[in-house]
Amino acid sequence: MKRGTRKIETQLAIIGTGIAGFAASIFAGQRGLEVAQFGHSGAMAYTTGYLDLLGVHDQRLQQNPWDALDALRQDEPRHPMSGLSNATIRAAIDGFTDAISDMGIGYTKAGDHNLSGLLPNGLAKPTLSVPDTMRPGITALETGAKTLVVDFEGLQGFSAKAFEVNFRDRWPELSSARLTFPGMENRQVFPEVLARSLETSATQQALAELIRPLLNGVEYVGLPAILGMHMPDEIRARMEEAIGVRLFEVPTIPPAVPGIRLRETFERALPEKGVQLEPQLKVAEVDFRPTGATLHLHGPMEDLEVEASAVLLATGRFLSGGLKSDQDSLSETLLDLPIRQPQDRDAWFRQDYLDPRGHPVNRLGVEVDGRFQPVGADGAPVHERLFAAGAILAHQDWVRQRCGAGLAIATAHAATEAAAAVLG
Amino acid sequence: MGAHSRGNTLDFLKVANDLLPDGASYDACVGCGICASGCPASGLFGMDPRRFINMAMLGMNEELSTTPWVWACTQCKRCAYLCPMGIDVSQLVGAARGAWATEDKPKGIVRSCAAQKLDESTSAMGLMSEDFVEIVEETLEELHENQPRFADLKVPIDKKGAKFVINQNSREPAVEPEEMAPLWKILDYVGADWTYSSKGWAAENFCMFTGDLDAWKEMVETRVDAMNALESEIWINTECGHSFFTIWQGIEKFGLKANFEAESLVTYYAQWIREGKLPVNSDWNKDNLKFTVQDPCQLVRKSIGDRAADDLRFVVKKLVGEENFIDMQPCRSANYCCGGGGGFLQAGMANERRAYGKRKFDQVIATEADYVLTPCHNCHSQIEDVGEHYGGAYTVTHLWTLICLSLGLLGPDERKYLGPELADVNLPEED
């Protein structure tokens, strides 16, 4: 028995299956490029489902991300989003939210201001776009509407009581209750398990019947994000009808349903759009040549050889495996791209862990030029056919800046445009 | 089955480090729980994949060496599929199984492995080589008599140099021999140059499930020797999951020399349809019955990948009509194990197995499909069982049944896995 090698050809090979990788796949597909995408389960299951553009700048929460981007360009000209205009960024985000809405997960259209997205611990954070299932909760908070938030015995990752207590000052008409989820008695459960169960109409009806007696005149009911995995908007509509009041979801702590929804939606919909997707395989090696590259992957039974005319690297940071560190230095794991970094590890961190300025190490990453091509110390592209996008890029601190999705989507868009220009 | 200490207590951290796949790191576990969240065995016997890894890191070797959870984990590798760090709990579970004293292992699995060792047939139902040959011959005779249209149909056994050598799950010759005929008819229809082997023909390997590597190796060696002797170019695995994984993985793991390529029957169904050799269509499905399909973990996620899932969908859509196919979610490589794998069906833990299978049941019910197609025997049995247990109104059937139905080749006695609405549809004209 010989270990087989399957060969495929593509114009653009996208390495990475996070928001940046999937956004690049969507944009490249919209441009008519042939796309192949590779990666392994990344950090997407850890998202709240919110798409942040820029929630914090100058150590302050930002209500208007577009104004904040203008300030970012002044203050941090090397930030990966600083080279892109607001119009370009808005077009990218609209393209992304339209695409995922078409695929079956409704998202709100980006507005002129950030929304106050509800968080599981009873706080809110500025974010640009949220799943449609979560939008009514924001209105409920804004209007102080009489609202009941429910959690479940044994559920990990969400406490309705904590949500209520922390919001009490801002939202006095908020109350909480705990139910036993139908069929999940006496056990610990993850939100994913409840979401899978709510895919069936029997569970939807059973849960609605448990909630109805608790209403007591509320206008809204909030649930942890469990309203099904594959058609949450339809399930929310059905449940609203069965309960008789507005219903919304609150994100839970990871591993959470909104991220799993996105990942499974992309895995289902992108191959239908012609993307050659291998969501289970990491690229092991890449050989570059002047007109493209050969990617090598190793599946369980066979190897995969991909001839690509261009490569887009969106492998993320440490958690997703795009970057790694040892005692002395930081490196890029797949291509050993140069990372400009301090000589000494002592310079990676500030003294105080919670220093609001963040730590220098979080801004290290792959340096790119204006066309999102990784560059060497001389400022010249490392390879003519290599592009990069997302959290792997240097000069941003997406966690503190609350700009993860914006960074991923905007730079994926720009990198895809640049790759398309090279591909002609 | 409770905690015991008669087996070996493993040092799981050492085992983990020895088993470490490239690029994976057990101490890289960030404790996120995506593995446990996505595992249908989570919570059974108070265990889940994250807890298993955490306990290994803490050196809780006695507990891990005795938890019966290792028999409820079907080793489906969904945890490894989901883990950003590539941590594969199924391999630790395999090692843990192997460390149990034989007398404490689930008797059903142990008995099936012992049966496989009785004879070169390697049948988990203890069917000897000569019995298999005799049953095939008798069944063929009956087919010739009862369905004259197939009077010339041949079922070669030990035909040296045949292009394909095909294995056979023991369940059919042992329990329902008439179920072999649809496969024979398909092979006859496409004019395949094929043969059974009288040795190593059986499509099951419970020795792998016992965690006994030597026994697993012995089974694969017997089979590989038999196939090599026949000098066939391609070994086709029948509609079964783990028997495929056990061969190719066994050959790789134990460094065996195989002079054949391992392929799945589903791949060939798809190829024969594409080539026009198997001109199936959905004209028979006048009532627009809805169908969904189970992706066997052993065939898709653990072996061929989404290419097998694509072939499966291509075949099913041709058979039932594109508009009558509804995918369960999640699907393809991300699909859930049904709970029939890993020997769970034979482990004597019906309550836990059905609790595990509730996830699959809900997936099927959410599709509102009338039929579930399962190109794997264990999936077939489990999905049928949880359907009966939880009150689902679906029917579980094999691909070969529908292929023959579509081609008008399916005899009246070959319809036990069809519902009453298809009992008389497309019966062969001359019978």
C-alpha cells in the first residue's frame, strides 16, 4: 500500500481557518478567484459572536469606531488598519456580514456607532455588529425594559443571577430565573449541547412551556446563546412565537455557540461556493517559486500537494499556532518570516500585568508593506506571491483595542485585493 | 462495571508524550473545553475528554486506568478535530483500554476478538472459512433459483489476480445472507472483476477495540497475507467504517507490507455512477421521501476525509433526488459519532450508549428525514436502536439496498431495511 498524494491547483491558497482566513475566502470568491483554504480548528469557537471594529483607543472605550479609526491613523500609523480608509473598511465589513447573513447566520449591518453588546457577566462592551439573535437584548438594556434572563441547572459558562446582579444599577427591571433544561436533568452541560438539542421542535416546545409561566409581564426574555446551531434566527422566531415575548441571546464564555455556529456555517457554505476547503489539515511546508508556491499537507491516509499562484497567510497568533515563542525569541511557525523584536525577553512585558497600555510582545508579529506582503529587514517583500492578514500582523493589540474582527476582516479584504491584483 | 485495579496502572503523561503527534502538545491544553463541549460521551461515568487530559497532567493514573469511560469513548477523534492544539484523547483511551485486565474488559468486545482468533476467516461472529464459503454458495444458489434474471451471476472466491478483493461484514453471512445479494448484483451490473477471499474476509476488528495491539496486529496480518496472496490490485472495504480504518492504520502502524491499495466501496459507487456504469436515478422516489446520511467517523474524519463525505453525498443525491436529500448538522468531517463505534454496541452499556446516541437522534430528527442511510454496520445498528428507543419514525438502510432499488434489481426478500411504503416499489419485472 502506497501513501497516495492528491494534487490540487488553485489561484489563491489561504492558510488559516479563523475569521481572517474565512473572510479572505469569502472576498476572494466574490472576486471570482479560485480558492483553496487549509487550517485546523482555530480560536473561532472562543468568540462571543460580536464583530468588534475598534472598541478601545487611547485607553478609552469608543462609541464611534469610525472617529476612533481616524484617531488611530494619527496615533498609530503602523497599525494594520491605519493604511485603510474608513470607506474601505466599511465595505469589507458589509461584505462579510452580508455574506454570513446569506449563509444563514443573520448579523446586524455596521452602523455609525458601536452597539453596547451584552456580556455574560452582566457588563456591556462596544462592538460594531452582532448576531441578529442578540440584537433585541441591546434594545432591552437601552430602554430598561422589563426583562427576564434565564439560565439552566448544570450549565457551564453563564449565570443569569450574576448577569442580573451586575446589571442591577443600570437595569432595575431585570430579573433572573433558573430552569432545568428539558431532558438534561442532573448533569453538567455545555451551551453547545443545549443548542444541538434545540434544533428539534420537540425541545423548542418543551422549553417554551417551561418559560411561559415565568413571564409575569416581561417584554423580553434573555437566554444564553443556545438557540440552535444552524438556523438560529428561525429558531428564535419560532420560540418567540411560542413564548409570546421578544427573545434574545446573551453570549456565554468559551467554548460558546456563536463561534461554533460561524465555523460550522463556513465549513458547510464555502465548499458549496466552490472553495476547496480542508478544515482539518494544517499546512506542513511551503515551497515558493517566482510564480507561486507548492503547499504540502499530510492527511490521515494521503498527502496533499497544492499548486497555488499566490498564498495568503492568516494563521493567527499563539493560540492558533501562527506564532510561537521560546525563552529568547518569537518566531513565525510556518515560513519563519522575520519578526522584528527586542533583543531581550525582558522588553516583552511591562511590570504590571494589567497595565492598560498592554505589553509590547502583543504588538510583535509579521511586518507587512502597504500591499499586505510580509517584508524582510530591508523592507522588500519576502516573496512576490505571499500576503498576510489578521492577528498575525505586527503593530496591533487586538485584545486590548477590541478590534479583532475589524482587523481580521479589513486586512483580509485588503490582502485579497492585493493578491487579486498580482493574479491579474 | 466499577473501578478495578487488576490491570496495569499506566503513566498517562508518559503515554501521552510517547503518542504525541507532530506539532501537538498535551501540556499546551488551555483547558478551553471545546473537546468536552463537542463530545457526546461527555458526562458519562463522570468523565469527559478535558477532564481526562487534566487528570493525566495531574498524574491521576489510578483513576484513569480504571474509569469505565474508556469503553464509552468511541475513539471517534472529534476531540482532536476540534482542539486547536491537536490533542487526541482517543489514543490515550486506546492505551487505557489495553491496560485493563482481560477479565475486566467488556465481555462482548473480548468475546468478539476471541472469535476472530478462532480461524483465518477473522470473523467476530466466529464464522469459519469453510462456513463462509458454504453460505455464499448456498445463498448464490437460492438467488439463481428464485431470481432467474441473475442465473448467470457469479460470486468468485479466492480468484487470484481479480482486480478487486472485497471484504464482507460477518453479520450478513451469519444472520441475514440474503442481504449479500444486493452487493453482488451491483458488482455484476458494473462488470467488476472481483473476488471474496476465504481467509481474512471479515469486515470487523474487535481486537482493535480491546486495546490489545498484538491482537489488532495479528488480525491485520492475517488479512494482509490473504489479500497479498490473491494478488489483487485493490482491496475494497464494504459498507463498513472501522474495518477500513483498522486495515490501513494497522498496515501503517505495524509496518506491514501490503501489495494492494485500500479503497472504500462508497468511492467506487461514486466512480461507477460518474462513469455511467451504474445508471441510478431517483425516478422511484415518487413520494419525495426525504433522506439523510451518516458520515461514519472511521471512514470520513479518521481516514479519507471530506472527499469520502463528498462521494457519499454524490451517490445519495443521485439515488434519492437532490431535493430529497437533507444533510444532518454538523456533517462531513465534523459529524458526530452515532455511539455505535469503538465496540460500544457490544460493551453491554446500553443506558450510556443510548445517552450518547441521543445527540445523533436529535440530529436525525432535526432533518425530519424519513430514511437514514448508513454505509457502516455499527452506525446502522446504533441509529436504528436509538430511533426505536427514543421513538423516532425513521428507517435506517444501506446504500446497496437503494442502489438496487433504483436499478429495479431489488428482490422482494431484500427489502427488510425498507419501510412499507417502498415494499413494492420498482420490483424486478420478471420475478
